[in-house]
Amino acid sequence: ISRNAKMAADLGELLVPYMPTIRVPRTGDRVFKSECAFSFDSPESEGGLYVCMNTFLGFGREHVERHYRKTGQSVYMHLKRHVKEKATGAAGGAIPRRRNGKVFLDLELNRDFNGEDYEYEDEAKLVIFPDHFEIPLPNIEELPALVTIACDAVLNASSAYKKQEPESWDEEIQVSRHARSLRQLDNGVRIPPSGWKCQKCEMRENLWLNLTDGAVLCGKWFFDGSGGNGHALEHYRETNYPLAVKLDTITPDGADVYSFEEEEAVLDPHISEHLSHFGIDMLQMQKRTENGHHTDNNARPRVSEWEVIQESGMKLKAVYGSGYTGVKNLGNSCYLGTVMQVLFSIPDFQRMYVGNLQRIFDYSPLDPTQDFATQMAKLGHGLLSGQYSKPPMKSELIEQVMKEEYKHQQKGISPRMLKALVSRGHPEFSSNRQQDAHEFLLHIINLVERNSAGSENPSDVFRFLVEERVQCCQTRRVRYTQRVDYCIQLPAPIEAATNREELLAYEAKRKDAEENMRAPPEPVRARIPFTACLQAFTEPENVPDFWSSALQAKSAGVKTSRFASFPEYLIVQIKKFTFGVDWVPKKLDLAIDVPDFLDLNRLRATGLQAGEEELPDLMPPIVLPEDTRGMLNQLLRTPEIDEAAVMQLAEMGFPLEACRKAVYYTGNMGPEMAFNWIIAHMEEPDFAEPLTLPSMIDPGPSTSDSPTGATPLGNSPPEESIAILTSMGFPRTHSIQALKATNNNLERALDWIFTHPEEEESDFIALSICAFPGYELFAFISHMGASTMSGHYVCHIKKEGRWVIYNDHKVCLSERPPKDLGYVYFYHRLSSS
């Protein structure tokens, strides 16, 4: 037997025990060959990257052993890319890359290396754990055919995040047959950019604009409390006007359009024209610039703002090490980078995710790329460890001085894996467009809360209670309520500008230049005192559609807001952005003298004052549409249960009655959903008790003694309604509160629960006894550009007594932090000692 034949036979025998675990990537499989699931190691890292030949997850050298121990998967493909600076010829130019250079990995070239100055050489091999036996690739003649096919498929697969293909089961949306010939009435309807309400009821969410006559009506009602009263569909049945667009989905790239006649979501290639018919122009938006940020087509360059915020005219000193790691811009992802930099400068977030790093990694699920805690810990460790922010070597500096150039900048870490996870299913954050950093911050806080059930919740440091005082203008009677919030939004009253005369003169010149076709004058920035912003926040505001329980009728009402408690960390957003009459979002050009220290004592809540008379505890009468009432009664009267799913669960050893409840309360969505319900409710005392449902609940108007049908809130709700809500997992006291607040209306009670998180008594006391509302500024996020949908974000953070600017991957000491041009400010509470 020849030596080659013997080697092939040996390799074949070596791989035989592992053959069942080696898979060929199928359509839809994502191959993570560019980055580790737990760190920012890549094929270009010193230890390379190990790709599991079963799950196709990638792991750096420090983390591959964990995956082997957890799963028993033994066969990995080790990928290593060697990056070398090209040798220079006698004339000083780079020698062209040799033709036999091995570059076969389908990876995005690292943009930190200039492709003209560097050459790449790729190396791949199979590694078998735990003995680390290595098989160089390619090795076609010596490997079993299945292994060769699998290796070729992995090597040729696109990186998981290089191009996100839609899921294979997503149906492609088709163009509506009504789009081209849609008739639009010339009825003079113009849709404002905000303040919409259904024309037939009080709904202000899930609103649809009919593209024929401009009617704004609510969508269908869903049992989870979302939706509306079905007036948009009812309107179609009356008029046969087929197409409607959901109002809160309109973006420069299109909108969600539904065809009532075709009974499905559709595409409307003429959506821009159809929207402009009603005064909506959302498509005169952005073009992409070469540096990856969006700018407006028609906007005048904002040179001063860009230079001031980025401190462009100064020689800023780069800083390196723990806490000074930059974040790569993936193309309009700077809103994410700035938010995460600020969050991981807060000790509670550091402790939760980086302090618990090993525990989070050890208990991560089999696919850690889809685990929120894992990806937060990964990013936090990347920012704080200093591993990815190292100063240049002395030899590098000498060489750069000799070449009379200084190129070294830290590379920063890529947030691609976290972005893909936290933006999944979100219509805006999943796109590559620029987004509002404030909205993303609230989105992250929501995800942190949702994923912190049963454990420490670091976002509690932002949590505070707001006392809202509503007064009936006619009777002067009041009602005090409290709600949870995480951010204070301060108005920016232009009328309070200290340079008002200069602004008026500029506006006159601008109009004159516009009328006479001359170049516009140099813009003037409004300068507004911070005290004026606080004053505007304290002013009473009108309550739209206020129903006075004292008059038992609609009346004029005003609302004021105060702090019932103070958070450990205070987020202050300046309301710089607004919509123009053409629906294009615009930023107010203003500067505010935001203070380093903040005293909020004047905003402390007072509660009911002597001499004030409370409004009666009555809710307005509610009349549900017949179809909604019938739907609820049908749902409550005939509990259809998928018995096959019940038996599948029962065979796992769960009590039969618990299985029946699980299937029913998850809407017959299958055994997997029901299984999750069981896991969430199995500790409850009535877990195995039989499923009991009321025969019927009449959600119509109450026949109380009140002449208008208003119902006293103090009455105890029906026990069967309480039972339905508690069986869904909601606490009894919270369920009773919800039913009382909604006139015992079950579907509205569900909505109330989701919008009114339960207050734990101990938390309430702890929050309310805060006696020292003094704060110090420690970070702020600034925006450059004319709209949240364009431009660029940077953040400044105070660390070790110095202000530091984080501008994507660049991290430098700040010379002149532009505190007056910030958008979102972060304060930490001073100790009361």
C-alpha cells in the first residue's frame, strides 16, 4: 500500500466516529466565519477562529473549549488569515501581490488595513477535540467525500452578517393590482404629521389612512389588547376603497400598505404619489455620503455644527486601554455605538454584564448569538477589557515618524452581532438607515428589563415615578396619578431665546432672499437658557379629549408633571426634533447652556394640597362595537382546545389540566408555545387545577345608578374576569387594578396591564424617600445634521475627571466638550452626605 493511500485510510478511520456530527450547510444556515460568538476574535486574530462543523458557530481560542464541553461537538474548522505589509521595491512603491497568494476565505476585507499596502494569506484546517488533532485543508484525496463537501461549503459560504437574506418561510409581498389605477378623490384632505385619531372612535394607535379618500380609521382588534375597533375595514365595506397605509410606518423607503379587497399586505410602487396627494412628502430625503453617514439632498451644509461637536479643528490626543475602546460604524450605526458607550460607563451595567461574564457565558444557550445577556456581556467586555484598545508599539511610532506620517488609530469593535439581535423584527433599527439615538436608548432599556426577569435589572437606575396632576378647568377639581418613566423630555422654547432679535432679523433676511432668488444669509443659532427649558416643562399642558368625571362630560383639562421620585441616573432629552408641515423631520438649530450640576428640588411632587378637591373616581361609559363584543363572547363561551397538543404535553409528564390551560391560554398556537407557558406558570399554586371559564361577559355599558352609565372605580370586578387575567400570569392585585381602571372591560384591562407595569411596594417606598435631587453631568450624546434620519452621532463621557470624545472607532481626550449642542444628557445623582 502506498504511503498516500495509508494516510487517506488513517484520516478516514480517524473521522469515522465523528461523521454523524458533521453537517453540510443548508439554505438558511448561517455560517459564523468572521467573528466569535463570545468575543471579537476573528480569522485575523492571533488565535484565529474555530467554526463548529455542526452548528457553524464561530469561537475564538479562549471560547472553543466551552462549546466542546457543553455540546460534545468535536470537529471544528480553524480559519486563520495572515495579514502582511507588502514589501517595497527600489523605487519605494509596493511590490504587486504574488499571484500564488492564498486568499480563499469569503470574508470582508478588514477596512483597518489599506488593501493596496497589505497582502493576505488564508489558512484552513480541521481540528478534532479534545486532542487537537489537525488536518490541513484542502485535503480532497484523503478525506471522506461527505467531509470534503462540508468543508467546501463552509469555506464558500457567505459570512453570517455579510448579507442577511430573508427567512425562507417569509412570503414575498406582491404589488397590489389596485396600485397603478387607484382613484384618489380631490376632496382637499391634508393629513397633519401628528395628532391623528380615528374618525369614528377615540383610538390614537394602529391607525390607517385610506388612500382613496384620506379617511383615518383604526385597524382590527386583537385579544392581546392591541389593535382597534375595525373601523378601517368597516369603511372599506361601505365604500370599496381598497388600499390603506399604516400611518406610523411611513419612511423614506416606503410604508406598510394593506389591500382590503386582496386581503393581504401589498406593495404600492406609486406610494410616493399617493401620499403626496394628502400632503405627505417623506421621500425628499437622503443620499449616502462616502463616509457612511446620511446627509440631506437639499440641506445647506452645517459646517460649524459638525466641526464644533467633533472638535475637528483641534489636535486631539488618542487614549487607549480599559473603557477607551471605540465602536466601528457599520454604516449609520453610530446611534447604537454612542448609546452603548454611555450605558457601559455606568457601574450597574458593568456589574450586571461584565462582572457576571463567566456565569453568563457558561449558562448561555446553544446558540449564544441569539442570547441578549451573552451579546451584552460580549460588547461590554469588548469595551471595558482594553484588549481591543492598545497603544501603538514604540517601533511602530519610530517607523511612522521616519515616514513623516502617523496613521495609527485603534480599530474599535464591531457591534454587528448585537445589532442584528436587538433590532430583529424592528422595522427601523433592523434597517441600515440612521435612527434616533434617544428612541434606541429606550428600546435597549426595554430589552434589558424584559431579559432581567428574576435577576438584577441595571436599567432600574433610570427608573423614576412621575406624578401627573390633571385639573378640570370648569370645576377646578383635580386627580393625581403616578406612572413610571425613564427619561425627562425638556421642551426648547424658541420664544425664550436670549438672541431673539438676531433670530427675527435672520428670518426676515431669509424670507427676503427666498423671494428675490438670492443666496440665503448665514444661519443664526438660537441660544436658550436651560432654566427656560425647565420652566416650559413645568407649565400646564392641555389634555386632548378630556372627560371630566365631575361633569360626566367632555371638558377642558390641563395636566402638570412632577417627580414623585428621583432616579440614580437621570436621562434628559432636549426636544430638538419636530415634523414640518411636509412631514419631513427637522432639527431646531439651537444651543442650550446645560449646567454641570442640576438641582431638581423645584420639580418635586407635592400630592393633594390643602383646599384641593379630587375628581370623582368614575370612568366614562364604554360602548364596544357589536363585532368586538361578539368576538369576546365567542372566545369566552367556546374554549376550543387542540387536544393533540394537550396530549403531547401530558406525555412529557405535566398534569393534564395544566396542559389544557397552557394550550388554551396560548391560543392553540402549538405545543412549543404551550410548553413555554407551562415553564412560566408551573410554580403557581393553581397550576394543576381545572380550566374554568365564565359562560359570558357583557362588555357593554354598565347599568349603574350613574345617569350616564359611568361606573365607580371602587366596585370589585367580577371574579371570573379576575380569574382570566390571573390565569394568564398577571398578579391578582394588578389584575383588579386593571379591571377597575377600565370599567371591568377585559380587553382594555389587558392593554392597561401592558402599559402600567406593576409597582412593587418596596420599590415605591425606596424611590419616594429620595430627598436629595442633586445631579452632576457625566455624559451627553450629540447629533449633527438636519434630521434624526440623517447625520451623525458622537458622545462625550467624563472619565477619571477628564472629558473623552467617542467618535465611532476614534477615542480621544476632549479639548472643548460642546455641552450646549447635546441632544441626550446623562446625570448621576450626588450623594446626600
